[in-house]
Amino acid sequence: MTGRETKRQLIAMCINILKPHLRRFCKSSSNGEFFICNAITGIWHKETKRIMENVLRLIIQFSTRNLMNEQLNEFLYLLLSKEWQKEVYEMLFELSKDEDIEEKFAVNENRFVVENGMIELGSKELQKANPEDYCLSGTGWCFREDLAQQYNTQVREFFVRLIPDSNELTILLTYFASLLYGKRADDKFIILRNKDNPVVAETINAKGSGKSTLIALIKIFFGKYMNQRMIAVDNVTPNNEKLLELTTKIGAIFGENRFTRLRIITEPEKERAVIVPMRSRFVSPAHVNAGHHIYEGKTINQETLQLWCSSILIFILNYRTDDYGLSLLPIPRSMRLTQCRSEDSQSENLVFNKWMEENLITTDNTADMVSLKDLYGQYRRNFQQSKRLPIRHFVVKAERFLRDKKISLTKRYRYTLDKKPYERRNVVHQVRIKESQ
């Protein structure tokens, strides 16, 4: 037996010993693509350039407890030799063939995969994936708890400043949340448009409304999911019919130029389009003369947006979520358009507002407070199920009513009782619920 045949036998023997591990962590498709699973995170990666380098890492990890030292040393020496790498690759490719591998990856639309874990539909926590979950790398960035905490305030201020209207911001974040799981909320597509306000028009044109920054953030956040679950396009022109065709197959967010309007022709397109007005990130929405109050803001660079990704994920998952089911998904029908004030029928609003006025009593006592959850309990008792609003719709309408009446509402009310901290959601201040007759 020649020396070459002896080496070939050694390679075959070692690969045979490691076969269970290699089959679990290496997969090859029928069209010649190679996939390798990170043994630590459980996330799969499509490899095109550094295949042998990654295979070598796997072999080192599993061979130390399966091969004798002499075999291991010689085996690793052969793997590092370019003379044998092609032969080893061919052996591994045959060993790891899986004709259904791409279908296994395709069924994971209910998982959002970062480089070091996954989040499943209904979950708010990062989980370690198993190779059998077939989670293919999606975003290109790793979730980090320290970064999520560090940039939490900056991310919140960024979104609130760009879209200060709570209904409009909820619609945008609901759409993001639906894309985490590969399903567009109500099959909508979103158009980011400058806020039409003649007072601030000059400022917005000069400084920018934030559309480009937001779209850049979306592209970084969704990473490798771009063109799979969604597209994001800045400066859309009126004749982009091809982009509208894509919205039937994939999520879409368009940033329009101020002087153009996307040509939405068909009725189905009009029904699916959601217009989100953008405010300039340099204009303070709280300032009395907002049109004349300009921040000396700095452009947010891509490095900063990348650092924000972990905070954005937590912000989306936690936004408007409370203990009685007020979460972002699925998007409520009453909020499917930004122009939700005009969408709700006037008669329905009159009935709801009348009920609120009759059942919510304002007082001068600061100790009087009611949660919207308790108020909804009263509402349920007063209306039959067929005429009753779901709690999500109820909260949106109630917030609008309270805002119009200038009644104070705290999203998260924290207090201490018997030296223990507590928290209540959506607390209305200086009001009482009228007792039922």
C-alpha cells in the first residue's frame, strides 16, 4: 500500500468516526451549496468562500474526544495541506447531502434569526437554536444585552422624535414586528412622506425629515432578510409600478421625495397603502413655535445604527405590550391606515365618546385614578359582544378621547406599596368610573 493510499484511508477513517457530528453540523444541497452550523449558537450559515476553514473548526471541536492524539495530529496535518483539501471536501459533500435542506430553511418564517440566537413567534427572549431548528443566518448582527440597555433611551427618542403621533408610530412598529416573523401585517406596505406643514416646510426640505435615516436603519436591522422578507427604497418616484408589483410578494417601505407622489392606481393598492407622515428630526414637536425651533442635530452614521440594533429589537418587542394582551400583532383594522380619524365612522365615534363621557367622572383628587383595563371591564358589561370593540381598538379610541379632553394618561405608572415596587399600565389620572346602576 502506497503512502498516498494510507493517508486516504486515514482521512476516510477519521471522517467515518466523526460522521454523526459532521452530518449534524454540515449540509450540502442538490445544487452544490454548502451550509455549516455554528456548534455554539446553533445558527446555520451558507458558506461560499471559507468552507474548509469552518469545517476544520468543527472537526477540531469534535475530534479531540473521538480520535487518538496520533490520529488527530496526522488528520489535522492532512486537512491543512492544500493537496488533500479537495478530496476532503468531496468526501464531506457526499456525506452531508440533503436534498430537502432548502425546504427546511424555508419553513422558518416564524423565527427572527440573529447571529447568536433566534426569537420565535410569541416569544420575547433570545433563544439558543438547535441544528435541527434549521435557523439560517438572517440579520448579520449579534444581539447583545449590554448594547440593548446602553442605547435604549437613544432609540426611543429617535422614533418618538421622527413620528411623535402615537397612532402613527404604533402602525410603523406593528409593521416591523410583523416582518420579524415573515408575515406583513394585513398585507400592507408603508410610504414614508414628509409632514405637510407649510410652517416647517422650508426647514424640512433643508434639513431632511428623517426618511433616509430611517430606511438606512431598516436595511441594517433586517440585514440579510432584505429582499427576502422586505424591501426598503428611498426617494421613490411616481412611475415605480414595478415596486408596487413587489408589494404583493414581500413587505415594502418606501421613502417618497417631497415633490413626488407614488402613483397608486388600483383600488387594492390604495387599500393596502399606509401613509406615515415624517417630522424633521431637527424640529421639536413639543415646542410652541416648532416651525422656528431647530435642533443643531448631527447626522446618525451607519456605525451608530449598527450599535442600535439590539435596542431596536427590544423596543419593538416591548412596545405597547401589557399584561392583558395589548401587543403589536396582529395589526388592528381600525389602525390599518394612518388617517384613522377619518377611517372610523363618525357615528361609531359619537357612540364611543358619549359612553366615555357618561362612565368616566373627572375629579380634583390626585389620588383618583383608573386603568384602561378596569375601564374596559365596565365597557364589556355595557355592550353585547356583537357591538363591543376588542380591547386593542378600545385602548386606541380611549387614548384619542383622553388626549382631546386633555385628561392625563401615564403608560407605565410606578408606585410603592408596603415597601415593594409595583407598576400599572395605562393609568388615567384624576378620574373615577361611574358605578353601574
